[in-house]
Amino acid sequence: MYYLVTLVLDDINHELEVFDAWEKTGVGGITILESTGLARVRLKEGYRDDIPLMPSIRSFFHSREEHHRTIFSIVEGEAMVQRLIDATEAVLGPLTTPQTGILFAVPISHVAGIPREGQRG
């Protein structure tokens, strides 16, 4: 069975280390998205609660947006999912520690375009 493994990485200073660790597990590819969470938007300096989710123009130009990286990969088998968890925690420490990240895996019922083991080449 295939799984979509997703990691929302809190500290982007560790992104290259995480990417390298995931590649060493043998993943076929990694997709990276820049993201942020609602809590960070609300805590951002200059947030105005009278305009939902909209920072003021002044704060937009004077403050730095805090971002996460959301990375994901489609992998085959639960053993590979566990290897990615282990590789991630080898870089970040236990994911139960606050401000490290959130990792989850979702089974995928259908996949097209990904060669099965032994079909690569």
C-alpha cells in the first residue's frame, strides 16, 4: 500500500537536514510547500482583529512572516513510513517536543505515475 507522508516543519533552519535525511531513506521524490499556520498569522505583529486574517499594511512591510515548510512524499509500505519518521526525529529530536513539527501518513487507495519497486530504471 502507498502512503502520503506529510511533515509540517516548524523551524525552516533544519529543512536541508530533513531533506537530506529523507533522501537517504530512498524516497523517490519530495515536494516542498511554503506554509504558515493560523496561530502565527494571528500572533504576527500588527494583526488587526477587526479585519479577520488581514495584517495592516504597515506591519506587512515592517515585519517578517514566519513560515513553515510542508514537505510530502508518496512512499510504499509502512516500513518506509517508519523510516521517514525515524529519519525526521534523528534531525529534529522527538516530534512530541513543541515547535518541532507534525508528521502524518495517510493511506492512498490509488496511485498512477509512480513505478513499483523493481520497475525503476
